[in-house]
Amino acid sequence: MNRPSQLLTPRDAAKLLGVSYPTLKRWIYDGKLKTIKTRGGHHRVPDSEIDRYLYRGQSKLPLPERRADFRRISARNQLIGRIVDIKVSGIMAQVTLSIGGQRITSIITADAVREMSLAKGQTAAALIKSTEVMILRA
């Protein structure tokens, strides 16, 4: 089941991607970022376009700014993406993130999903440590 696409203003999209408003507008005018125009001629950015650039925008920010919304942790392998699927069964849950057009899935407890209030469409980070993948809520 696909969720309806959310539309963001260019200013909100720029903030989410960690780029300046003028940069985002340039991407729109250069055709790098597809938008939908309102009846009034204003650009709106579908979240599917945000997903294409989410990991890129975050990677250009200085490390402290990239991780400002996440817990401080020593592991450096944090991949930021959007939650695209959550399946809860009994005491376990399967959480799937879309990161740069790729998907990564983590098996965590159902309690952790409830505790972090995880939901489809939210931004989250996958924390990679050896063979384990953990989910951090943004």
C-alpha cells in the first residue's frame, strides 16, 4: 500500500535537505528537482523527490549539524533516510528505510518501534555496526 505523496514548499524542502533556499530553487530551474506547480504558479516538492536527495544534502553538512537531531553515539556509520515500511509481529518488528534509492531493513523489537513512535514517512537513521543495523528516530 503506497501512502499519498506529501508536497512541501521549496523553503521546507531546502531545510529538510540541508541546502540553502537559493540552491534548491536553482535545482528546480535547472530541472534537477521535479516539482508540481500550484494553480497560483508556486512550486511544491513531492516527498519522492526529497527521498532522491535526502542522503546527499545531509552528507554535505558538517558532522555536528548532520547528527544534531540524533543521540550522540560513537559509531560513525549512520545512514539517514525515510521509513518506507514497518511490520510488527508479536515482540519483533521489521523496519525498512529508503536511503538514496536503496532499501535497508532492520529487525528490532516491537517495543522499540512503539517507544520511538516510528511511522512510515519519518526521517530516521540506520546505525551500522558490524553485522547489526539499528534504527534511530530523527
